[in-house]
Amino acid sequence: MFIQKGRSFGFILVFVLILSVLFALPFFVDLFYQTFLTELFVWILFAISFDLIFGYTGLLSFGQALFFGLGGYAVTILIKKFGLSTEPALLFSIIIPMIFSWFVGYFSVRLTGIHFVIITIIFAIIGNIIGDTWTSLTGGTDGLTFSPRPFRLGLFQINLMDIKGNYYFVLAIVALGYLFLRRMVQSPLGKVFISIRENEERARLIGYNVQRYKLIAFVIAGGLSGLAGGLYSLTLKYAAGSYLHWSVSGHAVVYTIVGGMGTLIGPAIGAGIVLSLEHYLVNFLQATDLVVGIVLVVMVLLAPKGLVGLIQSKWKKGKGSA
Amino acid sequence: MEGLRVKLHSNQRTRFVISNLTVAILNGVVWGLIMALIALGLNMIFGLLHIINMAHGALYMLGAVVAWYFIELTGSFWIALIIAPLCVGVIGLIIERGLIRKIEDKPIITIICTFGVMLAVQQLVLMIFGGSPRRIAPPIAYRFPIFTLQYPLMRIMIALISIGLMSGLWIFLRKTKYGLWMRAVVQDREMAVGLGIPVNKVYMWTFVLGSALAAFSGVLAAPIVSVEFMMGREVLIMAFIIVIVGGMGNLEGSVLAAIIISLIQGVGSLFAPPSVATIFALGFMIIVLLIRPQGLFGE
Amino acid sequence: MEKKSKKKVGILKKEISRRAFIKTTALGTAGLGLSSWLTVPFTYGAEPPIKIGMFQENTVFATEYGYWMAKVGKAAIAKLNAEGGIAGRKVELFDYDTKANPAWAAGMFKKMILEDKVDMIMGSVHSGVHNACFPLAKEYKIPFFGGGSMTYDYTGKDSLSLHGGYYIRCHTHARSQAVAGWKFGFDNLGKKWTFLVADYAWGHSLAREFGGRVVAAGGKAQNVFAPPTTADFIPYLQKVDPDTEVLFTAFLGSAGLGVLRQTVEVGLHKRLQRYTVICCTEGIGQEIVGKESIGAYYIEYHPRHLDQVPKELHPYEKAYRKACGVDDDGKEVGNPMVTIAGSHMYSMWIYPYMIKLGIEQTGWKDSKKNTDLIKAICSLKLKAGPWCPIGDLTMREEDHQGFSDFYISRVEPDLKLKVLERIPKEKAMYEPEVDLRKML
């Protein structure tokens, strides 16, 4: 009980510290780094939502791009074609993907392992085809641009057309998303997810309706992926059919594995490392993919449990020897 | 007179539809066999060994690229058809010993690792081979007439090779000692070890065989689709889908799955926009997965 | 594993030596862009250099374009600097990859503006990239010179809402191609057309622009769409109407090769004419497209072979080709496997010159005079010359769109693209759908 309290106090301390640093950053770094970090936050949200279903529930879905893209398009189409203001549009970027993820999940969670992977990919491919060819609605591969109105919460207002405003907006929402997920994985619901990941048969034998819990995880992840997509569109003021391509799902998978699955902080770190690497390399090479590919292979061989896993095992080793 | 003219016109229309359907069905079957051949290598590695090899498309592409270089050197398509898969088989060997061996029990890591290999290989080929597509001339240029169109014999030939290869593999798996070993390893690895089967060697040679098959199909497809550094990307996902819907490790299943998908797309696009036809084909696959998750012929 | 790391070093070396003008970007990450002024050795006095950002499709897709666009862009900047720069200031080029990914490219666009602090940006042939960057060009009021995106709408009636007039396009697009080329096809090839095009914006727009004009003149137009990465065209080729006289195709990359070849494989070429735009096989040698393409008609925006270029342009064309490392047959000097994207890459040669003229005309010193600069550039009427080897180029103030001559070519038995007719730029003009003159 004491350790629990101590741990959560430690977490709060670290979290508040990191948040304050991120809050203060715009006063010290230039605009480009602010936009880079804003995009990084969005990918972090996407990655941690993926960690919920993969790291915690054991469902490998390569179809999260579908919900990411739906969230992005929900925001874009509602604002551009229907003139909605930003707040309800953002809400819909959670709701609409949740509806779709309920539909996709309802069928998909009946399957396990590689079959689950493939069926989620197929759904994503269908979404991608529609996104690329239903040009009148989605703008196809050219995409759609739009200008969102300032985000209003009571008397408080943030201008999203301004880089700094955008930065704080996305930071706040992603931080909330992270706290929400953390609360969830530590709650009894989270424990059920973990038990499903560990041993599905046993969870079923204990009496849990495994498929129902999988669906719940899938829908929550879908909603958060959609929120990430919505934030991405709001940041870039753009959405395109390519948001729905399975390679976008691949990003979440890579960040989560590199960082360490089932840890929430792992995918965030993974996203940070890979995206920073990509952006750094752009200054020297055209062939950034080559280096990223090699780095991925090396990292995954050296740290199969992800970076967080590596640190954790080193920590344990240290403790053990002491 | 008017009535006669109208009747003639509608006859022409029906003939058009019939000829279209015939060609669509023929092409659907033939193209399905070609796709099954492309999926064959993956069926070895993924279907049998359960290794998710994201670099499969890259191996397919390497087969075509290596073949291109050999054709420039020797001028013979057939020589390249033999040598390219051998070269890519060696690359597969290196990948298996250097990487897969270390992680084959961790499927998720394998995905990332092979994904990284795919990225790296594609970039390397871009830098050495260049970005614009190149062609490999088809060794057989003959076309035979069918209704108002012509149909390239090359495609029929590839389909026949596909059937031949699959039959050969079926015989190999069922009737030879090595095939028996492979099936034993897939069924129960520990038991296989206990029985004295050199499991590591089996894994290695299966991976090599799968890589060589991927390259082989790349060389055969190249005269149709052109040689390009990104040519593996489109093929990769389709190959996975065919293997799973057909039943992992099941050769007849993947042939059937490939043909059905190809037919739905081909015949479907006669009556509907191509995107809709593809979505129908994909929808069919979802239904198969839900009703028979083990695939059309899987156990 | 050793194999891989050895190669890695080799690549780095190769990359840096190629990027002679991008010395400072290597330091940029450490120095946060501030070091850019301090490390470039000036020979032009104390004035800071003019910075031009460029991004192209160097990886993933449309790389046959990106390779040449980047090469010509660098050659143009080198020539500009050798001739004294712009208004006595040296020109510095920043060069990035779009990865054919609009979201990534938008990030590079922001990087060039916010970190490298460029004064203007040019490049890319990907419509999605342009679309994604429009809000940024508008926001930061940066002149954005389109490399080669074919979407007509970008200089159409939505210009104001899309980019607010900060987009300048000197090259062709679906509408000017259709206006220039439809009549030749209608008069010489046939009145009943089928458009077998890629099922996305570019394909749709070509079918619409050409088809609309064919139908308005009393002809017939049938649309057959196929996915842009189609490998098997037989299902689509068999849908072509039996009485079609002209098959107009529009696909890029290997699909572009596939459709031309398979049209012949199924024997369609015997009963109809093939008509297409050069975009489909730009950067790909006709010998690679194959003997099957003999007899097909192309709309080119600048001839690939030197002897097909109008005689009066030869002196300029020869110098231009020499500077870009191109031989008389449109192949890269020393590397006959590589063919030029001749109908697209000229935009990268001309833009720096247009920028120079604009700056020297308006006395532009920094971003405060950006709108004057854009106005001046968009009223340029360039005459053929060493900086404009494609012939006269007229910019139109109303929509920021440029017009130059078109060429109808046919593939000869020796696989050469022979020019049959030169279409003067006036024939390619259409009514502007927007008036940006009052906006700026």
C-alpha cells in the first residue's frame, strides 16, 4: 500500500516535471521545433492507443490507420464542408472512429493471432481504397485543406492557426489522453486486458467474456486513434487518403516495439527516437529510409523488449548485484 | 429494316458481353495462378514456418532486379530465371542465419526486423538501380486470338509453370524425406527435435526455398509488370492475404483463394468501377476469414 | 552485418560530395539555422545570400522526375551564381525529399521556412504535396513555385482559398494540355475516344478536360478507370468500346509502361490510335517502353531529342543540355540507362531566372516585398534565350499560370519521338477563372 502510494507519487512528480518542461519549451526553442514536437505528440497519442490493444491486450492490429484516417477526415470534412466549429469536430473525431471500430472490432475479435492481423489489414485496405477514390468527398490522394476556427472552452480560446497555440492545444489533449490510458491500464479493467494478453483461455475459464473485453479495448483504442488523427489534421490543416494506408499503422507498431510494448511510456519514447532520427538524417542524406531500416533492425536485435525493457532489465540487474 | 438493324446491334452487344466475360474468366484464372505463384514463397516461410516476413516483397523485387542484370549480361531470359533465384536464395540464407535465427520465436520482433530489412533493401536498390522502371522483354511474344482481342501466350505459360511448381512442391512435401521433416517441424517442433530431425537446418532451407521462390516469381512477373524498386510493396499484402485465406501452408488453398480473388476483381470490374470490385473481393476475404478462419482448405 | 555498415559509410561520402551547395544544412541541426549566414564564404560583399528552398520526389514514387528536377535546379542555381547571383547576392539552395508523402513534405516545407529561413520555395510534381503546403505558403506569405503538379484547379477558381495567390506555376497542367492537344487528336486520330486512366484526381482530370472538349465538338467519350498501380490491364482493356477510334491512357511509372504494352499485347493497337501525355513515360527511355509503343502519339511540352527542338532554339538548348549533363538524345551524359524528364525539368531552370528578374525589377530585399515580387514575376513575358530554352514563355497575371509551346509527337520505328506539329502557346490558353491581381 505504501509502495503503491510512493509509486504513484513518483509518477505524478515525474509527469508534472516533464509537462512543465514541455510547457516552457516554446519560450526557448524556435517555431520549427515546436511544430516538430506537436507532430510528435500526435504520433505519441497514436502509439499509446495502439499499445492499449497490443501491449496490454495482446491484439496486433495493423488496421489502426483506418481509425486515424477517419478521425482526420471527420475533422476535415465537418469543418470544411459543413462549417462546424473546432470543438464539436474534435468530438466527432473520437465518436465516428469509435463507431467504426465497434463495427470492425465486432467481427475481428472473433479471430486471434495472425488472422486478427490480416482481417484488420483488410478493413484498412478497404478504407484506403475508398479514401483514394471517393474524390468528391475525400479529395482522394490530393487531399483536402481547411482552416479551423479557434478552439473555445468557456472563456478560454486557442488559435490553431498559430504554431504556439497549436502546440499547447495538442500537448494538453495528448497529456490528458495519456493520463486517461494510464488510469485505465491500472484499473481493474486494465487488469482484465492484461490477463487476456497473458492467457486468453484462463481468462475465459475464470469467467470473463473475453470477446467483449477485447471489443472494449479495441473501441477505446479506435476512439483515441481517431482523436490522434483529428489532432493531426488540425495541426497540418490537411487530410488525405494516404492517412488510411496500412503503413501508417506500421508507424504505431514500430514506435511501440522500439520503445517497449505494454508500458505506455515505451511507445512515447519509441516515437520520439524514430521521428527525431528521421528528421535529423534529412539534413545529411536523401536515403533516410536506408538508415532508419538498419537502425530498426539493430535496435530490435539488441533490445527485443524495447528500450524501456532494456532499461528495466539493466535496473533489475543493478539491484540484483547490489 | 429499322428493326433488323436494332436486332443486329443488340446481337453485337451480347457478343461483346459474352466475349468480355470469357476473357475475364480466362484472365481471372490465369492471373490468379500467377498471384498464387507469387504467394508461394510466402506460403513456405509464413504458412509453414509462421515467420512473418515483411521483406518478402523485397525478395520478389530483388529477383526481378538481379534477373535484369543477368539479362543485360547474357541476353537470355532463361539463364536469368535460374540464376536470379539462386542469388536471392543466398540472400535469404544470410537473412535467416544473421537475423531470423535469433528472433524466430518472437513473431513481433520478426515483423519489425524484416520491415527494417525491406526499407533498407528498397533504398539500396533505388540508389544502385535507379528510380525509373526498366523492362525485361518477354521471352515469348506470341499472342493467340480470342474473340476480338488477342491474349499473350506468356501469361498462359506462367500459369502453367505455376501449376507445375506447385505440383512439384506438393510431391516434395508429401513424398520426400525432407518434405516429411518440414511437416514434422511445423506440427510439433519439440517432438521433431526429439526424433532427431535437424530442425535448425530445416528452418534454414525452408526460408531459402521461400526466398528463391519469391525471386523466381519476380522474374516471371517482370515482363508483365516491369522492374522497379517499389514493385514489392503492392504484392506483399496481397500475398499475405492469399496465404491466410487459402489456409496457411496449404498450396491448393492459396491457388483457390488467388483465383477467386482475381475472378471477383476481373469479372466485377466489367460491371462496376474497379475500386468497388476490389472492395467486393476484399469483403469476400473477410467473410471467409470469419466463417473459416483456418482458411479455405486449412486444418 | 559488416556488409551493411560498410555500405552505409560509402553512401554518406557520396551524398555529401553531391551536395556541394548545402554545406550549412549539415551544421543547421546543431546551430539551429543561425549558423547559415556565418559559414558561407561570400565573394559578393556583405549582403546575406538569397535562400531558395527546393523539394522533390527523390524516394518512394515519381523518382524519375525528382532526379532530374533536383539536378536541373542545382545546375540553374550554379549558373546563376556563376553569372553574379541576384542583385549582387549569392543564391543558396536547400534541397529536401518529399518522400511522395504530403504530410512529410509539409513538414519539410515548414523546416525550410522556419529553420533554414528560405525566401521562397520551388519544386515537386506531386499534387498532394502542393495541396498540403498551400496553407503554409499562404500563412507565411512565401512564394511557392510549383515544380510539375498537373491539377488544373491549383490555378483555377479556388486559387484564393487554396493558396491566396502565393502559388506560381510556369508549366503545363491537365487543362492547358487538353486545350492544346485535343484538336489534333480529334482531327487526325478519331472522334470516338476512350479514356483509360488512373482512378484518382490526375486521371479523372485528364478524362474530364479532354473528354469534355471531344464531346462538345460532337465526338464520343467513354471512361474506364483502373487503380493507379494496376499490373493487369486486360480486364480494363476489354471494356474499351468496339467502335472506339482513340485510346487515351494516363498512368504513371510501371503502370504507364504496362498499359501501353498490354494495349498492344491484346491487339487493340490494330483498330485504334493511341494518344497520351508524356507525363506517363517521362524519365523512361522509349527503348524501355518498348517496340510496342511504335505508332503511339504523345503530347510533349518540350521535345526529348535535340533534333526535334525548333532550330531557332538550338543554341540555348545545347547550352542548357550541357549544363544539366544531357546528350542530344535526351539521355544522361555517361549513363545511357537514364532518360530525361524533359517536359518537366525545365521549370526548375526557368524559375531561378524568373526570380532573378523579379527581384531586380522590384528591388526586392526581403519578405516585405513578396507580393510585389510575385506580381512582377507573374507579368513576365520571357523570350527564348539561354535561360528560357523552351521558347517564349508567357506568365498570366490573373491566375499566375505560365504558357509555352506544345508538341505533338509520334513514336517512330526507331523508337524516336518525332515531332509532328508544334502548337503555339496561344492555342493552349483558356479563360482564366480567377483574378489574382486585386488580391495582392
